[in-house]
Amino acid sequence: MTIGNSLATELANRAFSRTADKISDLQGLIASGKNDPRASADQMRAAQLSALREQRAAMDHFTNAAEQAASRVALSDQAIGDAATLMRRLSELAIQAGNDTLPDEGMQGIQVEAETLRSALVEIANRVDALGQPLFAGYSPAPAYEETATGVRYLGDGGRPSQRLSETLTLPVGLNGAELFGATPSGDGKMDVFQIVDELIDSFGVEMHNSRSEVAITGRAEVHLTGGRDARTVSMTLGGPLGSVDLDLDVVAGMTATVVDQINAHTAATGITASLTADGKGFELNAEGEITIEGLSRDDNPTAHIGTIQQLEFRGEPGKPMLRLKTEAMSATAMLEQVQDALAHFATKRAEVGAMGSTVDAQKEAIDVRRLNIDTAVAGLEDLDVAAAITRLETLLLNRDAAQQTYVQITRTSLFDYLR
């Protein structure tokens, strides 16, 4: 088949154009340092890149989640530390209040400072994280605590906030208020931190400061125990010249005679006798020696005084001023123990949050390692082998130049060349 000059020229131009396109594309890839991103260039490589990019997107998500988790844990740790600092100051105030010689003005100052610290503690309990979510409300988005007429009330739930940090790992990233502020081990049970603080503030009142949880009277004493419409059980250790006995007195308004009978039932063990006062609202204790009352408590755990006691004239010695009685739980020693229980509880929970932070940090490192491995794999697929590409480019340029020279030589041949 004969090919004319026109067709031969067109075919040659097409071939030269394709070669030029390849050279241009290869030069562009060398300049960018990347392989051809089109799936048509390498379907297997494109599929691998797609899978790796999905994994990298997941790592981006887990990295952000880990940063949020670390921030929340750090904020929780700081909040618990701040709460512990406040409780340490309250502990110092409780020690100061234990000084019986402290004047009333000093107690008023202590009480005012304690009320300020309490307000600061409520603010700490209602802190939020970087996203504006409460730190200690569990799963609830509402503030963790609110002030009510009866004290501070928890509004959250028992859930523990958590964060998903990998395809299979979900970690807790904080505590709820019920376990942090509402479950302080104290005595045989658990107490709310705000209840401890409120009772401490009540104990700082001038009236309570001047009340006594244990007294010693010589010979004669008049006692009035506070009762109400409902029966109250007042427990005490009553000591006399012959010994002491633990009593549980049933106190009801207008029924002091029952208390007198309970005390007289133990006269042989204590050497103390009891009789009604003239108005029938109290009772008198008599003994040939010292009478002591200690270990006072009442079944409703009051934060106010529970009665009065007055030293009466005995063997020519004049009586003494009346003293108010308070439960042992409201004494300075008991208050200090409760505050120290709260401090120990905060230390335990802060260590728990610290362990959460360590776990989150370890997971962040694992995510960084996975991300580096993915980036390395992506680079291996995306990055161009520049040396091989340059060799290929040089080959294409050499082939193009050779083809062009051959074409020129062919096209310069005419009929006269053949006739010669």
C-alpha cells in the first residue's frame, strides 16, 4: 500500500505530539516529585492510596479526640487540685476554731472566710471543659450543682464521661460529681463534701463555738435536752463517782420523767441520781463527786445545740454559768477529721484522674505511631522515583531527537535523488 507525503507527515506529527505529551507529563511529575495520581495510571496503587487516606482521616479524628480527652482530664485534675487547696484552708480554719480562747469576733471572721471558700468550691464543681460541657455532671449537659434552700444539690447523673480513641478503645476521661463530691468515706459511711463544709460552717458559729460536746460538773447540775413533737434519741456516756455508762435517752417534749427513770436505772453503776426540775422541763443530776457527760449524739444529727447544762451550788460553792451542749460530731475535733477525710478522698480521686491522663497520653503516642506509619506508606506510593523518571525522560528525549532527525532525512529525499 502506497502512503502519500501528506499522510506520512500527519502520522509523524501525531507520533511527535504523543512523545511531546509524555515528555511534558514526565517533566511535570519530576517537578512535583509525585507519581501520577490518576487511577488510570496505576489502579492497584490508587486503591492502596484510597485505603490509606481513609485510615489517615480516621487517625485525624482520633488525634482530635485524644487532644480533647487530654484537655478534659487535665482540667479535671486541676479542678480537683483546686478543691483540695480549698479544703486544706478549711482544715486550717478548723484547727483555729478548736481554740476555746478565740474571741467571738475571731470566730465570725473564720465563718465568713469559710462561706467564701464554700462558694468557690461550688464554682469548681460547676467547671466546664474546652467545649463548654460540665466536667462533673456525668452525661448531663446541665450544670452539675445548684444552690437550694437546703444546701447544694447535685443535678448530674452517675455516668462517667468517655472518649473513643481508636476503633476498639473507649477510655473514661473524668469523674462525675456523685463519686467526687458526694461519696467521701467518713466514719462508717459516706458523706457529701458540701454537707461536710456546711456543717463545718455551722460549727464556726459563735453559739456553736461556745457550746460543749463534753463537760465535767461537780456534785449538782441542771440539764435541759432539746426535744420536739417526735421522739429523739440522745446518746451519751454519763460518768459519776462509781463509774460510767452509755445511755440512749428517749427525749420528747413534756416527757422528761422518762429520761429521769432511765438515768436512775443505772444509779448503782454511776453513783448519780436524777430528779425532775421544778418546771418539769428538765432534770437535775446529783452525785457525791464529779459528773461527766461526753460522746453526745442525737439520731437526727443536728447542726444546732441539743440542750443546756448548768453547774448548781454544791457544798457552799456557787454555781457557774449555763453551757450549751452540742453533739460530738459538731466538735472541732470531729469537724477536722471530716475535712481531712475529704482531703484524703480528693487525693485518691486525683490519683485516679492522673491514671486516666497517663492512659490517654499512651494512646496519643500509639496514634502518633500509627499516623507516622500511614504517612510513610502514603509517601511510598505517592512519591516519585526521581532517578528512574529522569532516566526515562532522557530516553524519551533521545528517541524524540532521533525520530525527528530520521524524519527530516526521509522528507528531504525527492524523485531526483532516486534518478541519480
